[in-house]
Amino acid sequence: MATAPARARKGGGIRRGETLSGWLFIAPVLVALFLFLAIPIFLALWVSFTDYAGNGSQFQSNVHFVGLKNYAAITTAGGLSERLFGWSIRNTFWYVVLVVPIQTAVALGLATLVNNQRVRGRGFFRITYYFPSITSSVAIATLWLFLFSASGAINQALSWVGAHGPNWFNDPQGIITALLSALGVKAGPPALVDHTMLGVSLWDWLGGPSWAMSALMLMAIFTTSGTFMLLFLAALQNLSPEVDEAAIVDGANGWQRFWQVTLPQLKPTLFTVLTLGLISSWQVFDQVYTTTQGAPGNTTYSPAYLSYHQAFTNANFGQASAIAFVLFVIIIVCAFALQRLLAEKPDAPRAGRTGRTARI
């Protein structure tokens, strides 16, 4: 005879009342998400289609619906708004391209180092490498201003070896452009100079990050690598040693074991680190706000800071919201592209002995 609990379940389903209980348990979280996440997002989306200036309610009579005008102003109108938005995308593009892979490689290298059983004082090194991540970003930004000023410690150290350091926070020239200028290339070809994308010439797009943005990139790598190191370290400590031991028996050296055995097993953590780095890089704000505020020559503007500047300096909340949603779309597209890039191939061999190891 079927027992009462068994009869209450239909084919091993949920007991009566469990569905209601589950909804009751998660109701506070759902209400909080609706009030503090969903409603603000919808309000911001509405504002992006209006000329709201930040005074009073977004639904008062003097707030007019302007359709896609704010989106057109930052992408196709050809004015100052488009040019500033173009510079912010151009700057952050270089920021993402350089910071994300470097900080990931540094974090993985540090994690591998402190996970080595032969290294003494591993606890000390873990704390030391992680310490910049828990230090106030404002404090580190202030320190960076002193280090990279024209007469700061970085330029002083370069002068000791006979090099002349750049004027980091006052030179708008891109590092690639500066290198070409040193080699005698003072101007770009007309095909690149005369054609623009988002109001910025293709020559400026290819000129590389400015010296100021390069300094901010170094600060980002310095402050975030420790956090990602912990993620890699946790993943390394959870790896099964049998696969690595089999690779040793097969005669694989340390480099082969890392690339063909360890790294494929770290792919989920690698995806997490790259995704978090990608999102934080596109959303860079506090470093810009506390140091350059877009200077010199718009070369440190980021979309997040430009959105803030348009809203709270220019009282143009419509364009600020439009910038935020365009940035949201960019992040989503990049995250999906990264997911496709790192997705497991259906016919990929599983990590095993080195003769059959999966390659990333």
C-alpha cells in the first residue's frame, strides 16, 4: 500500500503546499528586487526616451517624450555628444583589450605561485597579493597621482636609467601614436584621419590609450589581480591530482602539464574571471572620477563617467540614461561572445593522459 507521503507526490513530484511555501520563502527577495532593481531600470529606460532634466518627477507635464533622439545624439547626430561618447567607447575599448587579459594572466600566475607546495610563506604572499584589492580605490588613485605626476617617483626612476618619462596626466597623445612619432611618423594617412567612427577619427581609434589611461590601466591591474588570484587559487586546490600524476607518468614536463592538463580544467573559473573583468572594465568609473575626470583631451572618458557627467553636471538625464543602456547592450554582447568562445566543443576529448589531453 502506498504511504501517505508517496500518495501526496504525483510521480515523485512536489508535495501539496510546497509550491506555496517556496513562493512565500522567496517573496521578500522578489519584492526587494522588484522595488530596488526592476522599477529603477524601467524608470531609467523611460528617462532615456525623454528630455528629463532632473527636476521633480519623470512623469510631470514638462517632461516630453523625444523617442530615439537621445540615442541618436550619442551615435549619429555628429555633435559634441557623439564625439564625447565616441571617445569614451574608444578609451574603454583599449582599456578592456589590455586590462582584461593582463590581469587574468597575472592572477593565474600568482595563484599558481602561491599554490606551489615548495614555496615557503605562502600565507604571507597570499595576503600581500590580495591586500591592494581591499584598499580604498580613492586612496590608491591619490597615490597614483603622486607616482605618475610629471615630477613623480615613476619619472624619477626612469631618469635614473637615462629615460625621459612622459607627462602622464597631461599628454593626450596615444602611446602607439607617440611611438610612431618617435619613429618619424608625425601624421596618419588621410584615409584614417578623414574618416570617423562615432565622431572620432580612425587614426585616433588606432592611436592606443593615452599615457593617462595607461596609468589607470596599471592601477586596475594592480588592484584587481589579487581578487582574481583567489578565484584561481580555489580552483587549483579543487583539482584532482590523479590527472596531473598520470601526465607525469607519461613524461610531460611542467609546462606541458599546465597547458594540456591544468588549464583545460580551469576553463569554468577562467570564464568567470574573464567575464567579471570584462564587466568591471566596461564600467570603470571611480578611477576616472578621482583622477582625471576625462582629461586630458577626452582621452580618459569612460561611458560610465560620461553618463554621470551628462546627468549631474549637464542635467541631461535623457542622454545619460541612453549611454547607460548602450553600455548595457555592449556588455551583454561581449559576455555572450566570450561564452561562445570558451564553450566546450562537443567533440573535445576529456582531460586524461597527456596523449589524449584536451587543448584549450
